[in-house]
Amino acid sequence: MLSQCARFIRRLCFTRRALTVACFLLVAAGVALFYSNWLIVNASQHLTWNDIQTVPARNVGLVLGAKPGNRYFTRRINTAAALYHAGKVKWLLVSGDNGKKEYDEPSAMQQALIAKGVPEAAIFCDYAGFSTLDSVVRARKVFGENRITIISQAFHNQRAIWLAQQYGIDAIGVNAPDLNKRHGTYTRLREKLARVSAVLDAKILHRQPKYLGAGVTIGAVSAHGCPSRQ
């Protein structure tokens, strides 16, 4: 009987400790979500535009990658092309994932922009934009651009602009149309976690892009902005 009581007390103590730890982790997660969201939204205020005609002109627009053919991809391409045709950028740097031979976001973006009337010579490809941080930091460290206009959806632009600030880049954003709440719920939930990850990467881990490599100059002097990936 005494041994049964002892086992019950031990289980009760373990359960209480487990609940305490679980509550602490839950509160910590909530604080991290709130703080990272506040930090990113606050830092990007007044730095994004919905109306292309009112956007300050800059030399380079950075188009952030998405899965080719999906609605985020299409809307970013449409916005980037409109920005170029409005004379708000001279060059477009398309940055995305090309980690596998059969998956090539930058080349898909290049072809989609050409189909929208953007000259091939005005497009430069970054084939190592494996994350938003990689795309933004490589724009400076590989392509030598410290003042950029980022093209993506508003929620993505906020995080990209905040990351740019952490790495010494002067960035503004042009917001491509978002999806409605019904179709964009999963992406918005994922964005909450991505903001926590961004703060950890930039503030604590001081993460750098996966790849850097030789520098590329964006401009008319460059022979080819998007080398063949064959």
C-alpha cells in the first residue's frame, strides 16, 4: 500500500513538472511570436507601396521567388513587370531556389517576365536564393546592390525589408496582390513562424547565405544576366 502511494505521488509530481514546463514553453512561444511580429511590422512601416506610380525609382528591383505557376508567383511577376514598364526600376534581379536541376525558380521568373515584355537584357538571375535571407543578403554581397526595391506580397516584403536592415541594406517594397483569407490561411500561419526564424537568424545566429561566390555586376556592362543552367 505504501509503495502504491509513493508511485502515485511520484507520478503526480512528474505530471505537475511536465505541466509547468509545457506552460512555460507555451508562454515563451507566444512571446516570441508577438515580439518578432511587432519588430518586423514596426521596422517596415512606411516602406512598402501598393500604388506603383508613387514608388520611388531605384536601379534594381529584387523579385523574391515562389513555386512557378502558383498565384503568388504570377502576381509577383505581374507586379515586377508593371514596375519595370513604369520606369521605377532599370533592372530586375530574380532570386529563388535552383537546388535541383528539375526545379528552377529564377529561370521560370525570367521567362515569365520576358513574356510580359521585359527585355531579357534587363533581367539578372540569382540561382542561390534558397531563403528570403539568402536572396536579400546576396543582393548586396554578390550583386553589389545596397539600395533595392523588393517585389513580393506585403507580408513577405515586411520580413524581407527587416532582414535587409539587419544586414545594412536600404530596402523598400512594392506589394504584389495577396490571396484572399480563404486561400492564404496556411501561408499566413507559416509566415508567423518564419518571422520568429528571421529574428533568430539575424539577431542571434547572425546567419549568412548558404552560398556566396564571385561577384556579379548588374547593369549594361554585364554580358549575360541569366547564364544557361543546362
